[in-house]
Amino acid sequence: MIKKIIWLPIGLAIIIVILVAVLFFVRVDNADVKNISIKSGQEITSPLVVEGEARGTYFFEGTFPIKILDENGNELGTSFVRAEGEWMTEDFVKFKGNITFTSKTPGKGFLVFAKDNPSGLPQYDKEVRIPVTFKTTGMTNIKVYFSNNKMDPEISCNKVFATEREITKIEAIGSAAINELLKGPTDQEKEQGFYTSINQGVILQSLEIKDGTAYADFSQQLQQGVGGSCKVAAIRWQIVETLKQFPTIQNVIISIDGNSEEALQP
């Protein structure tokens, strides 16, 4: 009887250890996002470059959304990451993207990786959250340029209009301005007539400024499905005017995946 009493807790402990081990390996094996460049609790600033791997089922048309939330769930910034390989698979696919966010005060929050769910059905929603902390360096105002059907009712191809945004003050202000542009107009700006010709999900891959010329390289999404000289011109003017607000930039060269000669051809 005594032996049974002694072995009972030992047996239970062994079972618990086995269950924990099984659950751990199942959790790791079934993780949807892994090898994330941002670690739990890491201090982040805007703009933020994000890399990692996600299962192909997380993507739709090669992208899925990411966002920055504060600890109360308020949205501070949204963007997309793009697959760097074939995404129509259940295996893991490398991704990369960047996100700008506005946090006026230091604090805690989350970097969220959300499964792209074109159906809109809640049962297919999925997300991975990484706890982060925010480092702020003050705020500044920048301009982004959109078309506007109230200021330009005739819808000219080469007319764009400025709207101001308040963002976190950073050194890479040109990249921050373009990333604000890629978000598209806010609901309030839409009510004022602003609209964009730039596709959703476009990623600014790099921005280099040299001798007064800005070399802006974008993902393939920038010209996907874009046809007609008018829309191409509108896209160009949105990007060019957003960058030329800065005195160090006089010219802008746009490229897609490093190719400037074939970028945004009508």
C-alpha cells in the first residue's frame, strides 16, 4: 500500500512531463510564423523592417497584413509583408516588409502578424502577436500627395494635392513619408475627396538619396494590373511630389525590383 502511495505522485509527475513535452513540440511544429526578426519585448522605432517566415496559408496574392497596436489595442500603424518565394504552399515561406507607426509617448504594445482572410469570415482569422516596447523621439509633420476629385473634378492625370500627417520624428524621413503614402488616404481624407492610384500592399524596398536624386525601389505590386498612361502618371506624381517636399531631393527615379527602365510603363 505504501509503495502504491509513493509511486502514485511519481507516475503523475512523469505523465505531466510527457504531456508538456508533447504540447511543446506540437505547438512549435504548428506555429504559423517563425524566425521573426523582432524579438519579444524588443524596443522598436518607426519605420520598422520586419523579416521572418510564415506558412503559405497566411498569404493571399503573396502578402499578408501586419500592424502595430498599443497595449490598449489602439492601432498605431498598418502595412503588409511580401513573400520572397512561392507562397502557394503549406510550407514556410520567407517574408519581408516594413511598417511605420506613430507613438507619441514611450510604452508597450504588440507587433501583430495577421493571416490574410479575403473571405472576411471570422472563423478563418488568425494572428500572432509579439510584445514590443516603443521608443519615441518626438513628432513632426510631413505631407503626402493624393489625387482629389473635389479639388480637381476633371480628374487630371498629373495633378496631386497635399495632406498633412503627424508622424514620429526619425532620420529616414523620406522613407517614412512614402510609407505614409502607401497606406492610402484615411477615412477623413476620403471625405475630403482624396484618393490614391497606388495598389494596396505595395512595399517600399529601399530609398537612397544621392546628389539630389532619390532612388526609390518598390515591390512588383506597384505596377500589378496598372494599365493606361493616366493612372501611371498619377502614381508617378504621387510618389515624386511626396519625395520632393524635402529640400535635399530634386529628382526621383522609381524602380521595381531594381528595374527602373520598365517600371510603371503604360
